[in-house]
Amino acid sequence: PGQGVVRASQIDSLVPHFPLCMRTLHTALRRDNHLRYFGRQQYGLFLKGIGLSVEEALAFWRSSFSKCTDEKFSKEYRYNIRHNYGLEGNRRNYKPRSCAQILTDAAPGANEHHGCPYRHFSEDNLVTALQSLGVSDQAVLRGVRDDVRNKQYHVACTRVFEATHKAAGVNSPVGVGVGMESVTHPNLYYDRSVQFAR
Ligand code: SF4
């Protein structure tokens, strides 16, 4: 992964390496068999960044939108996916969005799941989401609450990275020992997590 090749069928097994924003999108996609436009953009470009080719992206979204007909898929979604790979329209080769971009995008509305959960979730929902990732250490959860109150969303994300990668021998204050000062890009989070697992 990283610069490697990832197949559509591997995505579910790679989710443990995803930061919370992308897990949230993946979970919503699996639950609803659908994602709205901004979610598709944020998640689709992230998946491109981890090594999904345009053919695999089309296969992934087609099978994920399981309630959609082939005709509707071709008409409404195929173009956008190919567009993100620079194969339609202005042929720009779009890059995955950074945390700074994601944090300044429009906030998710009803039934939307894009954005940064550290910023957009209520504190209670955030804690519930983190507990479902296995983050139960009260000191870590307290630290995340403080980070969020101080609007240090990427620091909260780094703290969670560290808490969830302790098995690899990391037990450090924020920003030390994970090979990055703090999370600045969802794809960086992914790359570091995959490196850790090796
Ligand atoms: Fe995603 Fe960045 Fe927010 Fe982490 S800080 S959840 S990588 S947008």
C-alpha cells in the first residue's frame, strides 16, 4: 500500500489503518449502501491515494452502491469517479484532500459524513466512535476532549494514532515516535499505520 496497488476487494480489510474521518465514511457507506457527493469525493480521493486504480475504484463504488441500478450508476457516478482520475472533463489529476482542506470544507449536513469527526462530532459521539476503535484509556479520551476544545483537531487525531499503535512498542507523548509530528493528511496516517504493521 501507499504507492502500491490496492484492489477493491481489499478495502474492508484495510479499514483498521484508516483515520477516523475515512472510517466514518466507510462505515456510512457500508450501512447505507450510498454516500453523498462530498463524502464520495473525500473518500474516493483518499482511496485513490492508497493505490486504488480507476478500474478498481469503479468496481469498488459499483459494488458498494448495491441498491443502485447499472444504468443509474453509469449516469450519475461513473463520470465523477473517472473525473477524479483525470479521465474526464478538464483532465486534472486530483489529489487526496489534506486535513487542512478537509477542516475548512463546508460542514456535513444531514445524512452527510464527510469532514473531520474531531471537528464535527459532538463530544459524546466522538468518544463513542473512539471507544469502538478500542480507545478506552481515560487519559487518552481526556486528552482528545482537551484537544478538541482547543480546536487542535489534528493533535487529537495524532493522539489516537499513538493510542491505537501502542502494540508496536510506541508509548510516547503526542508527536514522538510515530514518524510524524502530527497528522496533516489522512493518507499520511494510513501510510504510517501500514508501516507500523510490517
Ligand atoms: Fe481525518 Fe485529518 Fe481529521 Fe485525522 S485530523 S480525522 S486524518 S481530517
